Amino acid sequence: MRNPQRTEKIAFFFLFLATLVIALPVGLVVIIIISKGLPAINWQFLSDIPRQGMRSGGIFPAIMGTVYLVTGAIIFALPIGLLAAVYLSEYAKDNLLTRVIKLAIVNLAGVPSVVYGLFGLALFVVFFKFGASILSGSLTLGIMILPIIITASREALESVPYSFREVSYSLGASKWQTIRHIVLPNAIPGILTGTILGLGRAAGETAPILFTVAAFYLPQLPKSIFDQAMALPYHLYVISTQVPNVDEKIRYATALVLLVLVLCMNLVAILIRYQFRKRKKW
Amino acid sequence: MDEVVKMKAENVNFFYGKTQALKDISLDIHAHSVTAIIGPSGCGKSTFIRLLNRMNDLIPHTQLIGRVYLDCQDVFSHAADPVELRRRVGMVFQKPNPFPKSIFENIAYGLHVNNIKDKDFVETRVIESLKKAALWEEVRHRLHESALKLSGGQQQRLCIARCLAVSPEVILFDEPCASLDPISTAKIEELILELKKEYTIVIVTHNMQQAARVADYTAFFLLGELIEFNKTQELFTAPKDKKTEAYITGRFG
């Protein structure tokens, strides 16, 4: 005879163990990076340009480069992603074309980031002759986060109760009025959450910016969207592998700044979602 | 009683995919009267009233054979605009469903989407609608609070006010009291009797007593067919069809 209580205990043990295995690396990453990087963080590190072949000074141009790139990516990806999501969830008929488009979006999310880098190089840098520039990098990152934004926006739009749309129609509103005044306002928190998660992804990726924008070393800030820029993930890669004798503290401090930036974005997303849940009463 | 026919269904058949939900229904809806539609669940009552304001258009893979008229105009003709129709034929749903907006905004919404921008006019109309829906006294000091804070019965009267604000000619009630307590139900019924002076009313209800209390005419639906349609009093006191008699005496359904 099997003892159900013992089976239960064994199951519980393995389930708990698996959960612990997930939590452990996350905690370790945070602890190691903070303990090794925090001592090097000061105002000069955050506000100065890199000096002495990036072995001292700060990472200001890389921080600003990442801010520019992320901003550019969102300016490009949010409107397109949102419009596409509205079309797909509100207007598209369930036919072959729609299914192909939905499949394409899912696949786009699964493409390795280095492939986006090569694609950006071929299309924006070479074909459109934007050169290695903030424009090329932003567009490449924008395409990379499109599927995230579209998927999150579709989920947000589709979670708006059908009864709201029904009432809106019953009052003589057209389809577009219903979307504009009822569906979109109620979907905004979900859309924002998805967008910020996309931002975090764009801020952290190295491969897509490798060939399209990232500068090895630039002592000044970019002057236009056609300039190259430094960026945090690439800078981290450079000082970790390409420049000899960089103090470990500086490497970890750079990683910490990047991590905090991305975590902050995720935190904002969580806060928005929390506010939204609190308000949502249907 | 006014005998003008406001809406008319003529040999209406309706299909969800291959399933036939309504079978050859012909029914006159008289102006300034209350027409109740009764019948067991799944008999096509809701499907039928949702044809009257073309809400079924929103469901894919449906098909209608037959005609529906509003003031002698075919509402399903190519020239007819469903958006225009829904302004004239309003609807109150089973579950109170205010928008997550303020009380004021809920009622002004229908005016807003109909391009009525004049602030004074909108305000007057909002107040007027709240008064007609017997909600004004309860909410006059908190028009700008969220409509979701109201009780279920108040929310349903708000939904009625929202519907009245666009000045419909016909109001369709789809089991409006299904989720309300007896006191709220009584208020809604009282309101319906008041509203029929100005509007033509069609009400779907599970509750036969409710039909007997509020309706001038009653239609009994069974399995997608119209079994009997008559003045309420006659239908309840002297049903012509055995199935009607069985239903109203509580032998099934």
C-alpha cells in the first residue's frame, strides 16, 4: 500500500527544492554585484566620462547612451506596437492572414538578439545608410521589443470586459469610439506594464547594438541621432574583455548601474500593475 | 392603450452557426406599452431582443432570415445604420454594468459619442435622466464619484439613466432584475411603469410575476418558437396553448 502522506511529503520537498533553485541564483547575482560594485559607486563615477583608457573616471556617456537608445526604441515601437495590437485584437478577422501575422509575432519574440543586430546592420546601417548611429540602434532595439509590446497590449485590450463594449455599442457608439473611449483607457495600465518590460529588455541587450550603434569609447555625448553612442551593456562587455587591467570594482559597479536601471523599470511596471489591480473592480 | 405598432418582427429566423435559435417569429410591439417576453432558459428570448437593436451583429457566424421593422422601416436593410438604430433603441442589460468612470461621465457618455458637446445641455440632460431613473436624490451630491461605489440596484438605475440620456424611443430590458434584491427589483418595476408613458418597452424576464405586474402584452417563447402572444391579462388568465398553461402554472421551466 502506498502511503499518501509520505507521497505528499516527497512531492512537497521536490516542489520546494525546485523553487529554491530558482530563487538562489537571482539572490546570488544581486548580492555579488552589489557587494563588489557598490564601493566604486560615487557621484564622479555616475557623472564623469571614462578616463585613462576606461580604467578610471565614470560611465556617464554610457548611461546617457542607453537612455537615448531606450527612448528612441520606445518612440518607434510603442505607437506601432499599440496600433498593431488594436488592429489584431479589435478589427482583424480570424483568417489565414491574421493567423500568419500572429505566428510571425510569436516567432519574432523567439529570434536570438544577435540576429536582430545583424538585421539592423544590414537594413538600417547599410541599406538605409543611417550608419552606426543612435537611429539605427534605436530602430533595431525597437523591432526587438515590438513583440513584447504587441503581446502585452493585446492581452490588456482583450481583458477589457465584453460588457463595456456591449454597453458602448448599445448607446450608439461606433466601433472606433468604443475602442477610443472605453477599451483603450481601461487597457492603458496593461499596455504600460508591457512597454516598461520591453524597455528593460532594450536597456540590457548587447547584441542588437553591437553593430548598429555602440561606440568602443567616446569621450563626449552624442550630438545628434546620427552619432554613435556608448551604451551600458556594451561598455560592460568592453571593460570586461577588451581592455586589460580594469579594476574589478569598476566592472561590477557598471554592472550594478545597469542592473539597477533595469530593475527600476521592472519595479515601475509592478507598481503600475499593482495600482491597476487595486482600482479594477469589475 | 395605444395600439400603434412601434416595432415589428416578421417571420424571423435566426442562426448561430448551424443552430437555429429562433423559428419563424412574428411579433408586434405596441408603442407606449410594456411587452414582456417570458420562457425558460435557452428559449431565445435574449436572442430575440438583441435582434431589435442589432446587438447580435457583433457575434460572428450568425445569420438572420426575416425582417424587423422600426416605425415601418426595415432595420436590417442595406441602407439602415446599426449605430443610428441603437441610438433609437436603447438597452439595459442583465448585470448592472456601469463604466469605471464617474456617475456623471457614465451618463454623459452616450451624449459624448453622439457628438453633443454643449456643456449646459449635457448637464441638464444628465440631471434629467437621473431624475427620470429615480436616482437623482440619492446621487445629487456625488455626481463625480465613481459609479462603481453605488449599490447593485443603484447601478442598475444608473444604467437606465445612461440609456435614457440618449433619448431612445424604445428601451429593451434584458432581465434587468436578475441580479437584484426584491426592494431594488420593486423600484425598477415601478420605474418601468413610469417610463412606458414616454417610451416603448420590451422586457425579457424569467420571473412570471414580474411579467404579470409590469407588462401590457406578454409573449411566451419555447425552444426558439413563439408559442403564444397576447395581452398579459388574457395570457395569464386564459392561455390558449397547453404549453403556455403548463409553463405559467409552474409545471416546467
